[in-house]
Amino acid sequence: MTKLNKLVVATMAAFLFAQASTGLAQAAKGDQGPDWSKYQGYSGKLGYANDKFVLIQPGGTYGGTYIDQLTYQSQVNVAKANGLKVHHYLWYGVGGSSELGVKAVDRYMPRIQSNAPKGSIVALDYEDGASGNVKANTDAVLAGMDRVASYGYTPMYYSYKPFTLAHIDYRRIIQRYPNSLCIAAYPNYSVTPKPNYAVFPSMDGIGIWQFTSTYTAGGLDGNVDLTGITDNGYSKQPSKPVTPPSNNNQVANQDYAQNGTFTTNTTVNVRSGIANNSPVVATYAPGESLNYNHIYIVNGVVKGRYTSYSGQTRYASMGYIPGESFGKRSTISDNHTYTIKNGDSFWSIANMLGINMYSLAAKNGKNINSTIYSGQIILY
């Protein structure tokens, strides 16, 4: 992403970070990678041999003036030659104008579509030029993210915490697009090959943390994937909607799935937000495995939409956290339990469940710095 002009130092206390659990759906949790703009030249700048992804900028807009990155195509070629998953970001200097935002996305999506699979990330880099109207700024960001989603890609919002808190209602963003924040916060300008979680920018909904601007000597932005979002477009390709054949014995309009795989009775359209008209992020054909990164999570509840055999669209509130086996469920309890595993912290548990870590701790009569033990059962 465009080099930040500000060093962002978070002021929260240090906390433990749980390592990624095994399984294909979570394969990218903890993966790292750089981002490139024209400052990295025509060949980009590689970070480390174990990097898995890169975010590349094809260009962007400054108040309606477009600046294309001449380095873009060759950087894409270098990234692919080095086996990196290619994701994108756009400089999004639109202020409070939704119209400018939509035009910018429309301008660059054809280039992106020719270089990265559907489902991959397109982040909007909004860190300068905000208007004085928080609602208008947020509307403009959401308009661009909605436009990205309409093309079949994964939208993200990129900035840094102080700017976001001053100019954006970020909770509106994560309500519609959970875990869609890419937030920068650095401890210093020393070479930092691994994230220092003592300076994590404590906010809900962070999917990618840009933890340094000096990933390698000489300067390079370094990012860590906290949720597996960089698998999007690579381990799971959005598919075309499938209309199941008629079956008179099928009981229509049921809200259920089993063992992480939707039954042969339903085609599932996963939406990017709660509203019925929110964009479809992915469509799962009968029998396809569910990739939870495409599911949105509200207060720890996994939700999706599906089309039944009868052709009706149904809203499924399944009430399960990622990784649990799905079974038939018609009601959702206000209280769920979680068994603490070795290395867990309130932050890592809350991030996995999609809830606020302070509320999680308080619900269990603790604060975020309280000691928790493997095998302990907590409520959420």
C-alpha cells in the first residue's frame, strides 16, 4: 500500500496471539506478505521466502484525478512467478463522494479481473483527504466496497486507527463486511520480520494487520493475515448459482447444513451483509464445502442465505462458530460455551468468534488481562 506518512503506535497492553489452527479453511491464518506500489519498482520487492501473498496497487484516484501505476503489470508477473497469491488495493482519495468511489472501482476492476481470481481481495486505501462529514465518508467507503463485491471480489478497508476513528464509522463497515479491516500500526522503524502483538491496533473486525513499514531493510510494508482472508479466491472460487432438480420428497425451506458441507438439497448464496439486497460474496452449489471466510458473523452467529428447492430465498441463522460441525438448528441460545485451548487469549477467542473481547471478558466476570487456562469453559 502507499507508504504511510505517520508512524502509528498503539497503546494497548501486550496480549497473547493464538497460532493458526489446522484445516484448509484456516490455511492462511498467520500468513505474511508485503504490499507493492510504484515505490517498489517494476520488479516489486520480495520480503521473505515463506511469504504467501502480496497486495499490489494498479492505481487510484485523488479527488477524481486518476493516477495509474505503470509498474503494476510487471509486478503482477513477478508475484505470480514467485508463487504469491495476488491481491489488490486502490488508492481511494474520494473524500465523502460515493459517486467518485464507484467510478474509481469501475475504472480499475477490468485490470484487476485480468490478473486475479474472483473472490480475491480488493482493498480501498482511505488514509487521506476525508471530508468533515463522517457519515458521508463512511457512505463513500461502503459504496466502493459494495461495488467491489458486485464484481465478485472480497472488499476490504485499509487505513490506520487514528485516521479511521476521526473520519469513519468503522462499525458500519464491519457490520456489513465482518473482518474486512486492514489496519496499519507500527512499533518503530526498525526492520520487523514478525508482528509485535504488543502494539496491535485494538479494534474489532481486523482481517489484515500491516505491522511494519520496514519489513526488510530499506523499507517495505509487511502484513499478517489474522483470519484466513488471503485464501479468498484461491482455496475457494465463487461459483455460478445452481438450480437443484425437482424432488417431491424434499422438505423445502430448511435452515441447516451438516459437518461443514451443505446438503444436496440447497444452493447457498452467501451475502456480504445482513440486508436482503446486500451483495452475494459466493454461491455454494449443492454438496460444496463451506469456506467460513465467505460467511459473515454477527455477534458470534454464522449467517447465510440459501435458495430452497421451492425456489424461495431463505435467511439462515445457523448459530455456529467457524470450525464447528453444523447440524439442524431452529433456535439460537443467547449463551454459547467455548473450551479454552493452549495459547488462547481473550483477543484471539473474540477474533475467532467475531465478538468484542472486552464484552467477552466481562461476560465471564473477568477483564482482558485476566489469566485463563486450557480446558476452562467460558460463555460468549
